[in-house]
Amino acid sequence: MQTMVCQVCSGPARTPLGFIFLAGPKDHDPTQASILTNQPPVCRKHARAAAKLCPHLEENPRVFLARSAPLYGVHGTLYGLDGNGVKVVAQPDAALPYGHANIGTFLASQLVRRLQSFRAVGLDELLENLAAPAAA
């Protein structure tokens, strides 16, 4: 996620059309201006395999083709001190953005990126569009 490589092969995930992010068919509303994701991108070669092999994607993923996906923050656990030492304070469902006042006592388990300048496309449409320049 840090280096934006394919979650399947660790090769470059950038395509001529942008980065491919897959989500479950009901995970995100594609009409939103930005979307937070903890799922690394996939390369063109592994987009179909990832959709088929991941049960969460139901072989019908929502595909977000993003030109911009800056780091947003982290998922994890918030810790604090009490009379007995360090303890878990919270495990929030939402990502904690970088710059938040609690980031110093937060143990991150996943990076989160904000997809911006994206378009939602079907998997077949995406793969056809990516193949078109190579065929020309």
C-alpha cells in the first residue's frame, strides 16, 4: 500500500489509465467525491484473478480507476495510560487521518488511501480499455 504495487504480484500497479482499486459490489458509493480504502491496488494482469479469488468481491467487484490516491491515514488501535499502565482505549471502525491529535498513541495495522479523481467502471470495460492501446 505504501509503494502502490499490486497486492497479488508486488509488481507496478500503475496503468496508463491510473491505478486499479477493487471493492465489493456494495462497499462504496461511486458517486462520492472521494473514497477511503485500505485495499492495495492491483495491476492489469491480476485484476480478473483478484476478482475471482476474493470471496468478498463476489466475482463482480466495483472497480475504481484512480488518477490520484494519496495516503489519508491508518486503521488500528488507540492506546492510553491509566493507573495500571498502557491499555487499549479504542479500536475505531473509521480511519484515523494523519495529523489527528491521537496519532502518537495509535498503533496502525493498515494504511488507508483516499481515492480522488477516479471513475467507476466495470471490470470488462476496464480490461477492454487497457487492451485497446496495445491493439492499435
